[in-house]
Amino acid sequence: MVPLKLSLRNFLSYGDNTASLDFRGFKIACFSGKNGHGKSALIDAMTWALWGKCRVKIKHEVIKRGASEARVELEFESENNIYRILRSIERKKGGTSTSIYLDIFDSISGTFKPLDEGSKTQNTIENILKMDYNTFICSSFILQGMADEFTKRTPSERKEILSKILELDEYELITKKARQQSQNFNIELTTLENEEKHLEDEVSEKKLFEEKLKQASNEEKKLSIQITEFEIMQGKLITQNESIKAKHENLNKLIRDKEENSQKYLKLESELNQLTSLIQKDKEITSIEKEILKGFKEYEDVLKQEKVLSENELIKSKLETDLEITLNLINSEKTKILERLSSLKAKREEFEKILKTALETTSRQEEITSGFKKFTQLQSFEKELENKRQLSQELYLKESEIKNKIEQRRIELEASARELKSKVHDLKAKSEMKNGLIKEIGVLKLDLEKQNETQSELDRINEKLNKLREDKSVQIAGKAELEKRKDEEINKLSVISFETKDPHCPLCESPLQNEAREALIEKLNGVISDLGNKLIRTKNYINRSLLEERKLSDEIEKAQSETKRFIVLNKELGEKEQSLHEVEHYLKEFKTTNAQLKIITRKIENQEYIKDFSKELDELYQKKSELGYDSDNHSKVKEELEKFRRYVTENELLKSDKIKKSQYEKEIKDVQTELRPLYEKLEQESFSQENRKKVLKIKIALSELSYDENKHKELRTEAKRLELYSRDKENLDKAKLGLSIREKEEKKITLELIDEKKKSEAIQKELNAMERINSECKEIKQKLESATNRIDIMKKNKNEILTEITRSENHLERIEKLLNKRKEVQERIKIINRDLVIFKELVKAFGKNGLQALIIENAVPDIEIEANKILSRLTEGTMSLSLEMVRPTQKGRDKETLEIYIGDSSGTRSYETFSGGEAFRINFALRVAISKFIANRSGAQLRTLVVDEGFGTQDKDGLDQFVQVINTIKDDFDKILAITHVEELKERFPVRIEVTKEPGVGSSFEVIYS
């Protein structure tokens, strides 16, 4: 990965308007600036864009204080492709939200195209880089505070880091999978062996079921013969039953016919009686025929007279309705005229009011015109004064600004003086610590010599504890399987033991004989006892493992406490040596700072900072004098202007009222013209002439109409009295018509009665002849039911035997399947035993002591050679290092670790005994060697080297050598970046990125080319 362009906003100390950093203009560059100004933050921005991680551990702390969102955009090149990442984080209620976008540059279109895959975007980035964050910073990024991240780790941890760099995690993953598969095979093998034993027990019952099947088949054949004999007898009885059933049905039909005949005879008698009664009534009505016809004729005459008067009544009602409607129309038209008169009068009154107001305004025309003219003159004068006021205000603001600058300059100088005084005091105090530090360093070196033998013992105990825990896990899994099997066997035993009547096998549900049941109980007791013994042995082993594990843990805790003491002492020694170098640096810095303090103090006492602004102040005073602005006069003009402001409104009103005067005089005249003819229509009643003529015609028609209301009432009363003759006439007509019909019907029913009586006598004669049929039918039915019941019983017995046959056949079929399954299980056991051997070999082959160790052993010599080349240049050949993969222990076993030994004029020592400048040289040489090794490895996308801090401990010669080494390896990397606050070093780089920080604004940078 080679960075091309970095853009950031509100990230750490950088604000909203930070410029973009273009890396394409240089190959080697130095980030320089004071501590805390934001040099390392630029590197943090790159790692945060790529992995979402940097030195800041809490996510939201990357957002600049006071901002709500941070954004970083990074363009980089990898394997001849250009990518762009945009990562942002935003504060939200209850937490933060992050987003990431990945684009790739399309050379055809000349634009970036999206490459991100939603939640998989980070995986895509890491696949492109072929590195995660931790591996990256442990190799190519020598970050502030993490320069010794690789070397300060324990020997076994160094090997883990180197494994990640060499991408050996895949081998470890394969090892874990192979180990897990071996455990799975062991569990499956135990399960299959148990299953094989169960299958063997079940197939041993094959002969028992074959004997049962033979016995049941013989019984089934005997029953089939007996059923056939009884079914023949049943058939004969069914034939006899069908024959007698037909005769019985004829008997039933005769009984039904007799019943129907009796009902019909009774019905005809009833109908004949009803006809006789109706004929008598008809004869009574026809006897008074003359009287009915006379009354009916009088009724018809009265109805004719009443009809004529009803028609005249309708005509009169219609004429009266028309008269009422026409009068309403005349009154409606009169109302419209009155409403129009009212509307016109109201409009005239409104126009007269408006006209009166307009006349009042136009009468003041001369006064309003004069006042408006005075207002415009004052307004023009006030605008001139306002322009002068604004110019005067600008001059005043410039004067205040200059005075503020003078005051700010004084405050800055005083603040610098206070800061330098404090710094001089601190530097003086720090420089006095030199002798004490020298003594403390000597004491620490003596203590470190006593802590060299502890780490190897700790590694041996850890290895033993890990193996013990693996064995314990296998035993715990086996214990659970044994307990499960024991519970299953106990359940089977309880089922057989309590089922004393008709016992069945708990597996196949087949019936068990007493001997087979006792044998199975004895066998299950044996299996349960055997499983119980195995469980006891397993539990004892687990308990012993727990005791041993606790003992080893205590030993590890004791050894770790001693190791921690070693690390603390070594770290303290490095810090003391670093402090000693810093004290020497502080002595030089004290003299420079004291001289700067004297210069600033002289400037404050002589007020030299005012001279830069004197000329500008004099020019301002001259311009204010020439302007001649008087604020009191301006106020008086404003007051006078407000007095005459009302004439602006009155002038506009005057223009409007002149127009209204002529307009509304015309409107009033038009309204008066329209009112006059309306008054004339009302006085002369000259409206609605057609309706008035129609009213006259209706009144004439009503006077000519002949209608007597009293006569009409009398006729209606008479018609109601005679109305009963209308009903009598209707009854007379019906009686005359029905009399002849009913007499014919009477003769017909009498003949039918005679016929039905003859049929009844014939049916009774046939019934007497069929009295014996019922007894014969009952006897045959009883014999048939007896034969059918016997057949059903035999068929039920046969079905039970067939069920037993089917059960035995099913058991035999299941046993055949179990035999096949036993064969399959045995084959599977063979396969698992073979695969178990293979996977155990894979665990060894891909484990840390197998291929992984071999790959690391091949890589270590290359790293060692390259590191010694660099270290030789840094130390002028006085130091060398060696990396050893195997360190012998006191008990004769080999534990693979990665030890670092350093050779110098005093001999060969462990890396942990070095500190300060020497430790930095060693760290740098190893880290650059690892970075170079990664860059040259096939497939790795890492061609950038970043070195952050550590140069403060180097002397002049060390700095020269460092620059020389950087120039030596520059062709092996596409980009080399160094970060420092050391003035002597930054001037030696061809390009430097100067980082500064201003209070309230934040960090910024400038690219400077030498």
C-alpha cells in the first residue's frame, strides 16, 4: 500500500478547513513540529481510514472537541490499482454511528467507481492490503509509543507476531479444525461402538420370531376352512330369507292399501256432507231474488248522480289552487321591487359618506402639499448626514481594531515571557537531576542480572498446563456420553422390570418370553455395572487433572509475578536512561530559553511593540478631522423629519380622494335615475299585468260552475245505505252458478263411496289368506343372525392371528435391516479409525511445531541478515544481533521461542539488558528489516515505511547514520516517512511537512521542499 492523497476534517486536533496532503510529490519526507501539535495524528488518520483503528482507544474521541462528525478520505495505490476510502464517524444521541465507502479508479472513464460491499467493505480492504491493523503496526508502522512493540514482547509472543506477519493464521486455523474433527471422530467412534453392541443384542432374537410366525400361520389356515363352511350355510339362509321377504312385503302392501282405503272413504263422506250444506244455502238465496234486484237498481242510480258532483268538485278545487298561485306571483314581484328600492337607498347613503370624506381632504390641499415638500427636503439632508455617520463609525472601528492589536501584542509578549520564565525554572530543576539518575541506573542494572532465568520456566509450565486442559476436555466429553448411555440402559431395565404381565422388548416392542426377559435383565445389569465402573475411573481422572491444573496455575502465577518484576525493572531502566539523555538536552535548552526571555522582557519594558501601529493611527485621526460629522445636529434633523412624516401619508390620500370625488358624484346620480321609475310602478300598480288578467278569468269560471255541496253529501249517505244490495247481488250470482255444479259433484261422490266400500272388502279377503307368513320370516331371520355372529367371531380371531403374523414378519424384516445397519456401522468404524489417524497427523503437521515452525525458521535468517546490515550502519559496525528459534530448558526439552541476542564490545547479551539509544538502534534495525522482508515477499501489499519518534535519544553521529540508512533503503520502498520534533534532524530531509497548532483553531500543516 502506497498513500497518494490524504484529506481529513475534524479528526483529532485537525479542524474543518484542513488542506489535503498530496504524497505524490515526494518519496522521502519528514513530519516536523512541536510535541502535541498533530504530527502523529496524520498517521493515525491513515490507519483509521484503512482499519477504523488508531492510538485512540475510545471511538468517539477521534472527533475534534466541539464538532459532531469526523471524516477521513485516503487515496492509495496497491498492485497497480488506485483506491479511495472515505470513513466517517458522527456523534448521535445515545452513541455514535460510522460509515465507510470504498472506490476504485477506472482508468477508462477517469473517475472512481464504488467497490464497497456494505457490511463486508472492511473485509474487502483487508483482502486488498493482506494485513490487519495489529500486524501492520508491528511491522511497517513504527508508531509513537509503540517503537518497541515487537522487541518488548516475550520470546513466545514474538513468534506469534512473526506468525501473523507470515500469514500463518491459516495453518493454525487448519490445526484447530483438524483437532476439533479428531475430537468429533472420538465421540462418534464411542457412539458407534455402543450402537454396534445394541444391534448385536437385537438381532439375536431372530429364531424366536421365526417360530412364532410358523405357529400363527398354521392357526390361520384352520380358521380359514371353518369360516368357509359357515359362509356356505349363511348363503343358503340368505336365499330363503330373500324369498320370504318378498311375500312379507306383499302383506305389508295390503295393510297399507287397507289403511289408505279407510282414509279415503272417510274423506269422501266428509266432502258429501259439506256439499249438502252448501246446496241448502244456495237454494235459500235464490228464493229472494226479486227483492235483491230491486235494491241493486236503486244503488246504481244514486252512484251515477254522485259521480257528476264529484267531477265538479275537482274542477272547483283546481281553480281555487290556480287563483292562490297567481296571487302569490303578483305579491312576489311587488316584493322584488321593494327590495331593489331598499338596496339602492343604502348604496346612495354609502356613496354620500365617501363623497363627504373626499371633500374634507381636498379642502386641505394647500396645507398637505406644503408639508410634503418640507419633508422631502429634510429627508435628503438626513441621508447626507447618515453617510457621514457610517464613515465615522468605520474609522472608529479601525481605531479600536488597531488598539486591540497593540493590546494583543502586549498580552502575547507577556504570555511568552511567563511561559519562558516557567520553562527556565523547569529546565533548571530538571538539569539538577543528572547525578541522581546516574546512581539509579547503576542500581537497576544490578537488579536486572538476577531476573534472567525466570521466563524459560514459565514457558515450560504453560505448555504442560495446555496439554493437561486438552486431555481433561476429552475426558469430560467422554464422561457425558457414558452418563447418557447409563441413563438409557437404566430406563430400559426399569421398563422390563415393572412390566411383569405381557412383557415387551423396550427397543422393538415385541413380546418377550420369561426366559428371554430374565436374560435381557441380566445383560442390562451387566452393561449398567460396566458403565458405572468406567464413569468412576473417568471422574477420578478428571479430579486428578483438576488438582494438577490448580497446582500448575499456582506455579504460573508465582513465575508471572517474578516475570512482571523483570519487565518493570527493564522498563524502569529504559526510562531512567531516556531521562538522563533528556536532562543533558535540557541543559542546552536552558541557555537558549534564558536568552529568549531577556529579549522579550526588553521589548515589554520599552513598549517597542507600539511603533508598528503609530503611522496607521495618525492617518485615522486626520480622516476623522476632515469628515466633520456632528452627531447632535444629526439627531435634531431626525426629530424635525419625524414631525413632517405624516404629510407623506396625507399626500397619497389627497391624490386618492380627488379621484373618488368625481367618481362618486356620478355614482349617486346614476342611483337616483334608477329609483324614480320603481316608485311609479308601485304607485300605479303597473307590474305583473298578465297575472292580474289570469286572476280575473279564474274568478269568472268559479262563478259559472254548478256545484251543490249539501246535495253531494246527501247522495253519498244514500249510496252507503244501499251498498249492501251490491253484496247481495254478488252472492245471488254465485249461488245460481254454484247450485248446478254442486248437485253434479254430490252424485259423483256418492258413486265413489260405493266403489271404495267394494275395494275394502277385497283387501280384507287377501289379508286373511296370508296370516302364516310372519312366523316363517321370524324363524329364518334368527338362524341367519346366529350364523353371521359365528362367522364374525371366527374372522376376529383370524384377524388377531394375522396381526401377530404381521408383527412377527415386521420384527424379522427389522432384524434384517438391523443386520445391514450393523454391517454399515462396522464399515463406518473402520473408516473413522483410519480418518482419526490421518487427522491426528494433520494436527502435528500444521501445528506450531510443524510446518509453522519450519516456515518461521526459513524466514528468521533473512530478517537477521537484513537487520544486521542496518544495525552495522547505525553503530559503525560495533553491534550485531542474532535471532534464535530454539532455547534449551533445564529439563532437556526444547520449547520454540524467538530470542534476541545482541553482540557488542562487551560480549553477547539478551536484548532486555539494552535501553536508551542502543535499544532504539536495535528496535529500528529489526523493524525495518521486518518491513523490508514483507515488502519483498510475494503477494504482500506493503511498500511504505513510517518511523514515528525515538530520535531524541540519538547523538549527532547517530542521527547522521539514521539518515544514511534511510537513503540506503529508499529504493526498497515507495514511500518513507519520518516523524520528529528534533530540529537537527528535520533539516536533513529533502521534503518536510511542518505541523503547527493554534489555540481555538487546531492543527494545520505546510509542505516545504528544501
